[in-house]
Amino acid sequence: MIDLGPFPDQPGYDEARSLDEADPLRFFRDRFVITDPDLIYLDGNSLGRLPKATSELLPRVVDREWGDRVIRSWNDEWWDLQLRLGDKLAGILGAGPGEVIVSDSTSVNLYKLALAAVESAGPGRSRIVTDDMNFPTDVYVLDGVARSSGGELVVVPVDPESDPDAAIAAAVDKRTALVSLSHTSFKSGYTYDMAAVTGAAHEVGALVLWDCSHSVGALPIDLEACGVDLAVGCTYKYLNGGPGSPAWLYARRPHQERLANPIPAWWGHAEPFAFDLGFRPVDGIRRFHTGTMPILSLAAIEPGIDIVIEAGTELIRAKSLALSDFLIAQADEHLAPLGLEVASPRRPEVRGSHVSLANQDAWPITKAMIELAQVIPDFRTPDNIRLGLAPLYTEFLDIHTAVHRIRALVESRAYLAYIGATAVVT
């Protein structure tokens, strides 16, 4: 049996309590559904918690908009919902009105924008540059785009402990059509200097497409100030939009008319209900939309966006860094001696909002954390335990307690019972 704490006699407890008491975001925790006070949820970087406002909103969408108004709700509420939510997201992303739309999935959006960018490149530009820290699905998509367009995908090996920004800048040249990277790496949490990398690509005439799935809602993003051409991201992590909630895409206004959506469909048609056999794209960001939106999932996104806007990304970022600094200090003191090493950047300016711990037995330790210690992280092969820090509901005492629960199960070797355990989702 693992002691679930709290651990008031352990170093850092009083500091954690003081930090929680001084936290300007502490009241936002009450805005989320938390049913088990003993459960420490450190997986908001994979699936954010449920906002209470979402629980209140969805019955209205189901009962009134779908149940009562039925198809009339397309004109009442639904047809432009993805544009209205896009404009709300624009405020979080440092984008302008009409530059963001909620649409499809992150992978589909990445494909659309990447192929559109490559097809718009001039003669002799056939390369797509990415890195080996990128989310594997993004690499699969980019490889598919390169193969279908007769181009080449260049995967740059980078070391998050050295200078990935410089490595990418050195890899782009006049043969490059597109640079596409994850703003924050899904494993280590390394976060690129968006402005610097975008500027380096622009110097050789290449476009840049950022995947902001692991940064949006967790740190300030200013797409306009950074000169970003294109961006995509999900809404179910730090935006708390719900499992599998629709993604978003950004296209800087000058690119909206010159880039063609490679998956043209009726929601991007100039007159969708004319049902012409010939496609005529609508003006503006809507041309990048494809299929009919899943309205229930789309509506569920809004409360999470509203909470992030209310809290403000500057305060969210400040707390994220404080949480990760505290976690790293606690891990160094109590977990490193047991073989759990911090595998995320120690420089705060290049660290996202999760901290990875590396150990050869990371998977059975992860499983034991969930089953025995009531701490939910996630595992990324081969040896990463990711601890996601969602500043809107993660407390410093959560971190302190979690570290000592992990220490207890590793010291007791209780995790050995889970060697060989399997799970589809890790």
C-alpha cells in the first residue's frame, strides 16, 4: 500500500503551501470538475479537465438547439460557430480577426496547409524541413505531402540540450519550400524561439507552418509579431475542449487568397447551397474548411477558451514556469537518486508546460503511478514519464504530493508488478 500523503514533514511542503496561497490563478481550479480529491491529475497536456461550464452548456445545445430547434439551429447558432470560435482563439494566438478557424483535426489541417504551401512554392523549391523531435504523426503527414508533390522531406536531427533553433536555421536554404515544426516538443517540452526560426526561414524565401498543440493555452503565442505564415493546433489539451475536440488552423491574411485548399469541399465553397459541380472558394479563412462540423464537440470548446482568455496567458505562463521549476527541484532531490532523471530543458525560456522524467522502467512505473499512487501522468516510448502541468487547476501541493508518492512506489519496488503490463493508450 502506497502512502498517499500529504507529506508535511518532507522538504518543500511549506513552500508549496505558500506558493498555492499566493497563486493569483488559484480560484480557477474550482471552475473544473474534480470528483476525486485524492487523484493528482498530471496529464492535462494530453487531455484537459472538464470545465463545469461545459457540463452546463452541452445540455442546452442538445435539448434546446438540437432537440427543440432541430435543423433551424444551423441558421440560429451553428453555421458560423467555427468562425466565431476562431476569432476568440485569435486573441490567444496573437492573430487578427478572420485569420483563425476551428476545423477538422490537427493532422488534416496540417496536411491542407502543408500541401498548399508546397504547391505555391516557386521552381526549385521542393524541400520540407522538420526535425526529429516533431510529433510522429506530423512527420507522417509531411512525408506524405513530400511524396505526393514530388518533393523531399528533410528530418533534421536536433538535441534539445544544445541549440535546435540554430540547427534548423542551418538546414534551410533556397531549395526549401516549407519549414514545419512543433512549437513545443511532445516529449521533452523543448520550445522553439518562434520568431527566430520563422525569420531564418523567411530569409531564404521559405514559408513556416507551426504545430502549436503543446503550447496553445499554456504560454503566450504571438503569430502576428513573429511573422508566422501558417499554424495549426488542437483544442483538447490546455484549452480543455474535450476528447477529440476539433482543431484549429491559422493562415496569415495575405496567404488566404494565394493558397489553395487541397481538400476543397462544400463548407469552403463561395455558395455552399448552390450545389455547383464546380468548386469556387469563398473569400477568407473559411476556404480552408472542409467537412461538416461535429456541432456537439465544437460547442464544447468554447468554455475552455473563455477560461484561458479570462485568466490570461501571461499569468498562465508565469505559473507554469513556477510549477515546473518546483517540480524539477523536487525531482532532483527525491527522484534522481532513484534513477528518475529530468529529461526536459532546465532553461525556463525553452521549456513548455510539461516535465519528462526518464527511466528504463518508465512504463511499469507509469502504470504503478496510476494504479497504486493515484497519480495520472502519461508514458512516451521508450523511457519518458510525462508530467503535465496545467496552471488553471494544478497546485504546487499536487506536485509535492505526487513526487513523494512516486518516490514511495519506486523505493518499495511496487512498480515491478507491472512489468509486462499492456495498454492501448499510454
